[in-house]
Amino acid sequence: MGQQETGYDYHRYKKLLAEAVDDGKRLELIELLIRERARDKLEAQRTSDRVAMTAQTVARVLGTSRSRDSF
């Protein structure tokens, strides 16, 4: 992912705001901000899910190896 795709790009949003000289362009900017924030939240959720799945897998593998060690 490029820099614009990750996180808040202050300079890009400032430029877009300066270009939003009428209601239509302002609404487009608002919709863009909403979409990008939603995308960021979705990516954060996916990352959280991957971390949880990895932790579960590690716990399962460690639990299985401990069970075998007890025999």
C-alpha cells in the first residue's frame, strides 16, 4: 500500500478542501472522507482478526504438544 492509502494524508485532504468551492464538491469530499475512514476501520478489523486467528493457532499447537508430552 502506498502512503496515500495508509492513514491520514493531511496535505491531500487540505488540497481537496481548497478545491471544494461549491456544495457538490464539498459533498464529494465528505463522502471521500467517510469512505476512506470506513476502509481504515475495515483494515484494522481484518488485522485484528488475523492476530486473533494466529494466537488461536499458536495456542492450539502448544496445547497439542503439551498433551503429547504428558504421555
